[in-house]
Amino acid sequence: MRNIYKTFSLVIILMSVFSSCSKKGCTDPMSLAYDVEASKDDGSCTYPENVKRSLVFLKTWTGCPPCGTDGKLIHDSIESVYGNTAQVISLYTSALTCAEGVMIQNHLDNLFGQQGTPRFYLSTDQVMPNYWYVFDFITPQIMEQNQVSIASDFNINNGKMNIKVQSQLENGFSGENCNLALYVTEDKMVHSQSTDNGTDENFIHKDVLRIEAQGLEFGNSISFNAEGKNLTELELTLAPSTIWNYDNLHVNAVIWQFDGSNYKFINVSAD
């Protein structure tokens, strides 16, 4: 009986070892789906879509009636028309502002001069003299040849956001002088807003920039391996949940390329 027990125990141990050694999953450490325990690839690795998206900055202000009326209408229209192929990031000049948002606005002011609110910018490439012109520029930007495919993922645990971004060079792009910015935005934020019909105390603010995860308005430098890939991981300590609604936070990962005077937009991850 003792020998039978020993044999049975040995079989269980061998089965356990064999099972752990042959665990299936994504074995590519450059994929967001990478499983550190996997030893056999099962085809579950994910990679960013080779898709060019558009980035729009909205300069706005809670005390500006046109911002609460025209600005909101155009913001909603961009989302309705383009879905996740165009990302709006709202830069506030008042109660909802953040340090990185101010720095981005200063950069835009240096490029295009001081602008009133609401004001839409096609990334750092163009300021819209008329609100509705933004649609004339988003579509051509989306139709440009994609240079970097990019995807992001995050989770929040105990007040910390763990961010992973996967990027891949495309169409012979060198990737030189590129930065990766991680813009954390909050959606559906309730805060008072002036509108053409008076002050709305329960106004829903969208895509409000809360912070750039590295504390830099255009992020930090990024390099790609010999295969043109990069995987960036970062842990960010969030403001208390009484200030930021964790359920409504998003990460907009953006690749910029510095050309000596300006940060040229390359691509943004889907929200």
C-alpha cells in the first residue's frame, strides 16, 4: 500500500510539473497579452492595429458660454462622426486645469499666438480659425500613411494605475527623435459650466486632461528594438478617488516626433 501511495504521489508531481512546463499562452514579451508563465505559444498574442488616428486638442474654459454650447456640440460631433479614429483631449484654463495642460497650451500659444476659447487644434499642426473647420482637417490626417501602430492597456489597483503601451514602426518609419506621452483623461466629469442659456451646474465634461503620467507635456523619449517594436510599462499614483473618478479614467498614448521646433503628431492609441 505504501508503494502504491508513493507511486500515486510521484504521478501527481510529474503531472503538475508537466502541466506548468507546458502552459499555453502568449510568449512574446513585446505583446500586451504576454503571459510570463507561458512556455508554449497558443496564438493569443495581440498586436496594435496598423491604423492612423487623429488627435484634437480642445482649449476650453468653464466660465465661457460658447465653450459650453458650441464647444460641446463640436466635441460630440467629432465623437459621433469618427468614433475611436479621432481622439479629443480637453485642455482647461480654469478650475479643471492641470500642469501638463497649461504647458501644452503655452506651446500652442507660441506656435499660433494667443487664442480665445473654445479653440480646436489638430494636434500641434493647425489651429482652427472657425470651430467647424476641424472636420476639414481630421479626415486628411486619418488618411495619412501610418508610421507607428500603437495600443495601450491599464488597470487600477489600490490607487495606482499600471499602464502598458505597445508600439510598432510601420512603412519604413525610422522612429528617430520620438516621444511617448501618456495622457490620463477623465470622462463624464460633472462640474459647473457657463452656456448660452446660463450656468449649468450639472454639465458633463468630456476627455478632461488630468495628468501626463511622466509629468511632461509631450512625454519621454522612446526607442524601438531591431524589429521596430517597443513595450513601455509604467506605474502612476493617482489622486484620491474622491477627486478623480477611477471608473471614468482613460489612457491616451500618443507618439510625437520632435523636428527641432515642434512636436509633430504621429499617432494615438484607440480609447
